[in-house]
Amino acid sequence: MASTEKSMEMTPVKEDIHRDRLTEVMGKFGRWQCLLVIPFSLSISSHALQMLSTKWLTQPVDFWCAKPENFHTDLSTEEWRNLSAPLDEDGNFDACWMFDVDYTAITNRPAADTPLRKCNSWEFDESTFQVTISINAKHSQT
């Protein structure tokens, strides 16, 4: 054992040739890194909050098919939706489809098997907000 201890003591330690000289000058983590990390962290945090703010600031807005241009009747929104919108699977008025009928000639809700057409324009609920961001991915894909 004594011979192996001697040979270990005599073996010189090789210097790490892969050391980065810039890291040696700056050090591992010190004042320099703190001066860089803190401002970058603050700017990244404020950017993240800005990007997430739309989730907190935008509200879902109810919408429905707009009345045709030649339809000049003073129906309330609920009356118009009841007259024009088919019901979806949940029993709610569909916001993207309307019955394909001549609305100037009808006064009652069409039958459920009446042909449908896609809406070309929409009206939005402005009872809470006058101007809103309105995104509805479910209906934009149909």
C-alpha cells in the first residue's frame, strides 16, 4: 500500500485546459451577475404580467347573429334570438347559425328542422362594456 500512496503523491495534478478565462475574471456568481440578473428579471416579470393581463381583463361577451339589413322591426334582443337562432345541444341559442328563412314574412319561430345558414355579421352584448375584445374560438372554427 505504501507504494501506491507514493505514486499518488508524485503524480502532478493536470490543469483543466477547458476553463473559460472570462469566467475566471468575472467569478462564478457575484456582484456583476447580480447587477445583470436583477434588471433582466424585473423586465421579464413585467412582460409576463402584460401578456397574461388579457386573461384577467377581457370578459366573455355574449353575441348573436345580426338582423338582416332589410329587416326593420323593433324586436328586443331576446325576441330576435328566439325568432332567428336554432338551439344548440345544451339548449342555448346558437350564435353562429340562423334559420334560412325570409324574416320579413314570419312572425313565429321556425320549426327545428328548418334549413340553417351561417351568420355574416354579429351583434354583441354591450350592457356591461361598450367596447370589448371579442374572441370566440369555438365559433370561428365552425
